[in-house]
Amino acid sequence: MTVYNLNLGIGWASSGVEYAQAYRSNLLRNIHQPAKFVFMDMILADNIQHLTSNIGFQDNEVIWLYTHFTDIKIAPTSYSLDQVEASYDGVLSRKERDGKIVRFFYEQEDTFITCYLRNENEDFVERAEFVSRGVLIRKDYYSYTRYCTEYFIPKNNQATLFQRRFYNEDGSTAYDMLLTDSQEIYRFKDQWLYGKQALVKYFMQTLHLTKSDIVILDRETGIGQAVFEEATKAHLGVVVHAEHYSANSVDEDHILWNNYYDYQFTNADKVDFFVVATERQKEVLSQQFAKYSSHQPAIYTIPVGSLDQLRGQGESKRKPFSMITASRLAAEKHIDWLVKGVALAKKELPDITFDIYGKGGEEGKIVEMIQSEGAENYISLKGHADLTDIYTEYDVYLSASTSEGFGLTLMEAIGSGLPIIGFDVPYGNQTFVKDGLNGFLLPSSSDHVIDRIAEQFAAKIVETYKENKITSMHQASYQEAEKFLTKHVEEAWSNLIQEVLHD
């Protein structure tokens, strides 16, 4: 019996979906439930093992769609510069090294090879680009062996990808992926598959699913139909990771589901169970199915993360007047609102500091706002970090997100005793914050007037400190966090699996 968890991509700055899966992998491991985590996107910029291990997956739990049809295992990159050099039959003229980039020049053959290293201080190569007569002809990708080659032809004065080849450990061809203007074609020894859906369908068939297996769909885009068709051999579940509908597009007769869940909800009669992260979302979704659908699916509430323990209780290492937030630096997280709010609060609380953890596309904008507020001395960007023991160094957690399906960082924050100041919006803040007890829920409106929002945050920051609520709020957050301890979430997953398999 295996639980297969299906996703699309993963990156260094992963979303809450990937972190939720990583938490789940640990929970299922703890209850001795065999599980696999499947990634369906083409991921070649990095060895997928580096991305999955980075957030806690074990190599034997990970399946990547494109190497599934080979005998190459998920493993860290260990292919060496010497192996790349030995693989090319030419006369080496010179070698240049600049950080993580190494180039081999073969002047007699009018060729050079650019190798991209895993780390600057190691000789392990993640990929190599081969340029002949000034034209890119191929790229090779490596883990402990070469697992893929991309072939290029010149077209309109550009290198154009026309084929990918995936290998077995012994260097033999497992299959080819041919790219045309209209679709992808997969050439196996015994068959041809036309398009990604066909490949996904074939993949699902190779799992040889039975009613002893469970398939959990975390993301559906581009793979939903194939998964639904083949998962009937097992039990199919869908995890809802975000707000599932558009509140502005609902009337007495119609509801507009979130695009990411429309297919699953429309075909809910083929889904054995849905999983949501909060009781409030379960309540809303159940009411909506009853009102707008003929389906009445089973819906379970299981937090997408858990706390192995409560941290920092009884300790006194918190820096006074210190605040923290942690998220992707993305527009929807509205970190700029927090910067303005903290800058306003600084006028009444001269000792406050604010640290921002995370990376993302909005980093430049945030830096500019910090500078425009003259806040460089007390607002800092900290980048990525393992926050496990860092939360306990702070007094207060700030969140300006206007929508969270759950909010893993919010859970982690209260697990370290932090009160939270954020908006009264579904579903994260409403799950973790009891207004006035372990934080504050600010009224939310759609007009998003930044100055007014900043004033709201500033007022609650000042109130928290000037009315000496910090100590009582720390204790209240610890009390709220108790229900998210790992032992309770493990029990919820055990119960779900038993109920589904014995239904």
C-alpha cells in the first residue's frame, strides 16, 4: 500500500504546497506509511535532488516523471569535471575557471565546453554546454551519471531545442522526447506517446495501482484528466491548498471556483476525499457543495504542517521590541505594507526592529521602500534561513497577506510563542489568532489604501508594547499551538487512511 502525492514543480524558493508536502512526508514516515512524492514538471536548471532534499524529502520518496522511465535514481550530483573532460574526444587546448563556471577549450576542433558546477569549491558538474563553431549543439545534465541530453539546431540565428534524450545508468537510451511546433512526442522502444497528457497517463499505468493505494493530487494543472482517469484503480484524494473560490463572483445560483480546483470540484464524484487545512474552510466548502453542486464528497480537516514541539517556553533570549516576518517576497505577501507600518510605529517605539526572512521577485522593491523610509538601521532583509530556532529570538510576528490557505509560518510562529498581527482574512490568521489574546486581526478591505493599512499595523504594534501585552500573548500563542503538535496531525492522517481504505 502506497500513498502517491502528485505535484508539478519545485524550486529553491518553493511555495506553501511543496512545504506542505514536505511536512506530510515526515508525518507519513513517522506512522510508517510508505509514500512517494511525484513531480511532473520539466526540471533541468537544477538537479531535482538538490531541490527536494533542501526542504526535507528523502531521495527514495521522490519520483520525477522524466527519469521514472529510466533506471537512474534520485541522487545528488557527483559527476566530476574529469568525467566531462574524458567524455569528449578532442585535444584540450586550455582550461579556464571562474567561480562555479569551468570552460574546456578545444581549438583544433573549434569547440568549447562550459561546465556549471554544483558548488564553487567542488568539481561536481550539474550541466555542461557544448558549443561547436560558435553554435550551441547540446547540453548534458548530470547527477551521479548523465541522465539527459538536449540537442539544438540553429534557427533564425538562435539555438533551437528540438530533442531531449533520457538515459539509463549504463548510458543506453531510455527514451527520446521530440519537440515540434505543435506538441511533444515521446519515443519509447515499444511505443510513441503524443503530448504530456499521454505521458502522464502512461506513468500512472506503470504504478500498477490497486484499491490498496491512495493517490493524492496536490496540483492539477495540465495533468488532471490523465490522473483522474487512471486513479480510479486506487483511491483519489485532493488537497486544497488555497482559497478555493472567488468571493466576488458568487450569487444565489452560481459560484466561480478557483481555476486550480475547478476541474477537481466539477468532477468531485470521482474524488474519494478532499483535504482542507482548517475547520473554517471545511465548513465553507461543505456548504458550497450542498448549495451549488450535486456532489457531497467527504472532506477532512488536516493541518498541512505540524509542530514537533513548542519552542522557547520559559526562555528569555527574545530581543525586546523585535519583530519578524517570513515568506516569499512576492507581491501578494505585501511586505511593503509592513515596512511602512513599522516605520510609523518607530516614531512611538524607538527601539523596535523588524527582520524580513525570505527571497523573491519583490526584493528590489522592498529594499527601495526601506531606503525611502530611512529604515536601514532597524529593518533588515535576512534571506533564506532555517527558522526553527530563530522565531524564539523575536517578540512579535507580522503578516500582511490577504489570503492564506493555511500559513505554515504562522503555525511555526505561534509554536514559538509569537503573537501575530495580521488581517482578519481566511484562513490562516483566523485559524491561529484569537483577536486580542495572542495577537490582533485587522479589518480587511478591498481598496488597499496603503497609508491606512500602515496606520492599522502601527497602532496594533504600539498597543502590544505600550499596554504590556507581550507576556500574556506569548502564553496564549503556546496554548493555541498545542492542537498542531505532530502527534495530533499524525493521528489525523492515520485515521483518514484507515477510513478511506476500509470505506
